[in-house]
Amino acid sequence: MGRNFENRKTAILKRGSRDSKAFTRCGRQIAMAVKSAGGDPDGNPALRRAIQNARSVNMPKDKIQNAIDKALKLGDTEDFNTVLYEGYGPHGIPMIVETATDNPTRTVANVRAAFNKENGNLGTNGSVSFMFQQFGVFRLNPDGLERDELELSLIDHGLEELADGVSDEGTPLLLARCARDDFGNLQSGLEEMKLEPVSSGFEWIPTTTTELDEAGMDDILKLIARLEQDDDVQAVFHNLE
């Protein structure tokens, strides 16, 4: 995803609203991680990642702890699960919408409405996912890193690609990608090098990309903005250059 796309995304999405939604998404990631393996980050890699991702969006420490405490207290009373939805945005751009929901009936209705209102179409499972591959992705602060040396050090830990990226604010990042099954190996390699990622997780990467003019790009961004207004939506993936 290029810098121009991220700059236009920042201009379209209001910062305050975006932060609020980011905190909600991180809270759900924390809740699912706690449910899967408890509230101790030392023994729960998924919770460590969720906390790391929460910090990357400047979620306050007390809110992170409150999310952990709430998940421990609620137990099974809030049952969030990851559900993927696939479809085509305007101009035929394939999209995957990752959600964390306790009510798939509500979520699919909201996702379908967002696609319809922005001239897209919600598809069936498998309708666009064949155009993507799922990778583990670690976002790294490039300051002080020697790229060639880093790449050589991580190849034995499953690194498949070291690419340039940008944050939502437009700051440079290094994206370390690996096959899904090598996520733990690459995480261990980074820990051995004492490198703490800005954020990490699993992402759907397109096998090919599509270019649109600025007007077309804005059409896609409007759909993304509408989708991300829904608290159930965790991430939106697409093949726009």
C-alpha cells in the first residue's frame, strides 16, 4: 500500500473517530486473546500481540488493562469470533473484510449495507479470497536498522519478504512478511534480535494489484471508511495499488 493511498486515507477519515474505533478493535482482539489462553501476556503470545497492537494506536495503558480485566471477568458471556466477508468494491476492486463479532447476522447485514451504499457488492465465501494470500506481517520501525543485515538474519526464521510500508499517519515502516505457519518462527527471530514490532498480525496480501485514478481511489476509501465505522470490522484488505 503506497504513501499516496495512506495520505488520502488520513485526509478522508477523521482522526478522533478513527482512534475511537481503533481502541474498540483492539479491545476485541484483547478479549479474544484472553478467552483463548488467559490473561497473562507472558504465557499468551496472542495477548502479547494484541497489547502490542493496542500500543501502536496509542491506546492508553489503563484502557488496555481494563480490556484484559473485563475479558477475565466476563468469561464466556461475550463470545467474539473472527468472521471474513468477501466482495467487490466500486470499479471491481476485490475486498476482504475481517470482523470480530458476537452476532454474525447483525454483522453481515451491516457489511452488505456498506457495500451497497458505496456501489459495491458483497460476495460469497471464496469469491475473491483466491486473489489473496494470507501472511504473517510484522511492522518495524526502520530507524537504526540495516536492511540487508536484517534480511539475512531473518531468512532462517521464515522471512519471505522485507518491504517498505507506511503507517496510517504516513511515517515509514518496514514490513517483514512470512507464511502463516512461520509466524512464530519469525516472531522468535525478532525477539532474539531484541526488536519489538510496532504491530503484528495476519493479513491478506493480493497476488496482483490494480491502479485507479484519484477519483476511483476516493470511491474505495469511502467504502473503507463506511465499513470501519462498524465496531465489528477489524480490518479491510483490497488489491488497490
